[in-house]
Amino acid sequence: MITKQDVELAGKLARMTVSEQEADIYEGQLRALFGWVNDLKAINTDDVKLTNVTLAAHTRKDEAVTDEQAAAKLRAMFAQQLNDQAKVKKVL
């Protein structure tokens, strides 16, 4: 069962400040979400066959950009560049 303390801990782990009012709202939403997940888990899908599932539908070939004009246009959108590449803020 989800408690307000669980919501506060999740907020702390996400480095978010969660007010008392928000904790109440999120607690109810998370309970409903996990209740729905439990309802789904109760459905027997043993005889259901997968259809139209291919790896190709979820992946793409990794190809370098060869259109130099398009690449230059994209780089120009960034304020800073380093070694002809767009420079972005560090993401932790």
C-alpha cells in the first residue's frame, strides 16, 4: 500500500519539494495507478498469442548524418559550439 511517507521519499529521491497537499494528491493517484496495475496482473493472458511484434518496429539503423547543410543548420541553433559540435549543459 502506498503511503504519504512513500510519496515524500519518492519526492526526496527525485530532488523535488512535495507539499503536504501535493503528497495527499499524489498518494491517491499512486494508489489508483497501482490498483489498476494489480487489476491488469489478475487477467490471464496465457492463451494470448503475440501478433505483429518485430524488433524492427522498435529500432532504427544508426546512420551518421551526411547532409552537411542540415547539420550546420542544427548546430547554428545552439549558442555555444566546441570542435564543430553543439555544446549543451551537463546532465546529471
